[in-house]
Amino acid sequence: MSSPAFEQGDAGWPVGTDSFFQPQRAAFWVLTALIVNGLFYTVSMFSMGFRVVPVTAFLGLLVWGLYSLAFFQAFRTLDLLEQHPPEAYVLAFAWGGMGAVYFAAPANIAIQSLCAKLVSPEFVAVWGAAIAGPITEEFLKLAGVILLVLVARNQFQTYLSVLIVGAMAGLGFQVIENLSYTVNSSMHFPLENQVYPVLLNLLTRGLLSGLWSHAAYTTIASFGIAWFLLHPERPMVMRIACALLCFGLAWAMHFVWNAPFLEDLFDGGYGEMAVLLIVKGIPVVIAAGLFWRVAVRENGTYLHALAAWFVPERELIRDDEWVRLGAPMQRYKVRREMGWTFGWKARRLKTQLQREQLRLIRKAGTYGRGAQTLRHEVAIRRLRAELDPLIGAKA
């Protein structure tokens, strides 16, 4: 699957990209203002919790902070965080956790109040979360992705560059929502214990729901935005339809998750609840995995094209490394096997080598080869000089 980013014109590969600091663009100030506004709202929202249940609040911050770091580390292990500079992920995470949450909370209440008037309070008690949540939350998370694209349009050259920002926005929303549930549940917990609510919410909302929650939904919705951006040659109706279809799929999966489907088949025990969450979540994981697979393969094609154009030297990227450029799991497998065979130092050097190669390719694709890429070229040669004797001595 190709995109216009792959096409090389007579003038050569297009070089140049935008920073995410764009004070001359209105989208930058809209994004910044809404994040700052959401920050004040988030702090005020948790201020009572810190006064009433301080142990839960501080322990919750620690637990959900570590939870976020686990996702970041997983993305880093697969080199997915090499798509953008760090500020892109900070902005995306902050939008999901602060900007989107600020609007979602009152919007959900308003929709549920309207449903209570139009239908009944009993209907809202059962279906309110399923109706309100997907409408407001999926739209708001995706709005942050669109704002980031408007801030730095030509940063987004592949499907994966859009999906990873969407995943970060979804993760930010998920973490702040989970922290909110943790603090609120502690204030109404039947036992006078401020630790149990943290552990309970980590188990249910983190471990049993984490893989098929907001990050997965926003990933699916973001694919439609990516397809819209990278296929300007397609009819506008088709591009809009693809974006709406992906958003509709994310909305439907969120709706099914919040809806009381299948609950009559399970009792209220923790074991039964875990099975219910897994049954509901598996289709989301499969769908998100398929979208990630398509994005990773397209990103690999893009990396190969960039490397062929800007980094043809085989001492910088050898043939076996070239083959694995577009396959994060294969690169990870090589690092893992090298660690088993040659030790931790060899694995560390191979990890650094792979990352410097990716940075060289992406920086060359952004600015061209020259003084700006020399640091990465030197690093690759230095790391290879350290790694080759280590491997050869133990081979």
C-alpha cells in the first residue's frame, strides 16, 4: 500500500518538515489553550480527593504514572516513538488527559440528562454510559489528533505517525479517567482502607481493560484520519467516508464495551467479571492489531524508500538490517536473541545501533544528508566498531 509520500519527483525527495512549536498557527494556540485549561480543571477535580483520601490520591498517581511508563516502554521497545520528536507525544498525552477530559465530563452529564428527560432515569442508569461516552469521548480524543496534524502537517508522512499520536491521546484520557475512578471509589469505599481501591482499579481498569480501552479506540479512529491525509489523489467523498467509517467503528466498539450486553450471562463475582471483560475486549484487540499491522507495513515501505534515497551506504545499514527496517518485532527479536547469545552488552549496543539507524534515516528525510546527520553516522560506526568484535569473539 503506497502513499504520496513515497513518490520521488524529478526534483528529488521532498525534504523539510514542521516543528510542533508553531506560534504563527492558530491550531497551536487552540491546542495549547485547551490543554492549559484542562490542566486547571484536572487539578481542581482531584483537589478534594487529595484532601479526603490523600493516600489513595498519591498512590494512584504513582500507580497510573508507572502504568503510563509501561506503555511508553513498550512503544519504545518497538521503536514506535521514533515517529516524532518528544513534544508530539507530550502534547498528545496531555490533550487526551486534560483537554479531552475537560470537555467530556460535562458533555456526558448533559447527554445523560437529556436522555433522562426524553426517555427515563431508569434507561439512563442502564444505557447512559453506552450512549454518552462514545459520542463525546471518541470525538474529543480525535479532535486532538486533528489539531496536532494542523499544527505540524508534514510531520505526518505515514499511517503509523498518525496512529501513534492517536494512541498517546487515548492513553492520556485512559490514565486520567482511571485515576479519577480510583480516587472517587476510595471516597465511597465500604472499608476504611485507601490502598484497596487503588489495587482494585488497577486490576479491573488497568490490567483487565487496559489493552482494549481508549488507546485502542483512538488508534482505530486515527487510521481514518491517516488515510484521509495520505491519499489526496482519491475522491474527497471516499476520503471522508473512510474517516467516518473508522470513527464509526471506534464508536461502535466503545458503545459495546459500555453497554450491558452479556452481563446477564455472568454473576457479579470478580472471576465472572474478568471473563466478561476479556470476552468484550478481544474483538477490540483484534481490530486494533489489524490496523497497527497495516500501519507498520506501510511505515516499513516508507523507511525503505527513505533509506534507499538518503542512506545507500551499506556500512551504515547492512543488508540484514535493511530487510528488518520495516519490522519492529523482527528488530526486537534480533536484539533479544543477541542478548541470549552474546550477553547484555551486545544487546544494548545492538539496540542503540538500530535506533541510531532509524534516527539517521528520519533526520536525513527531514533535513537531507549533511552536517545535521553526521552525529548519527559517527554513532553508527562507533557502535558497530564496539559490537562486531564482541560478537566475533564469542561466535
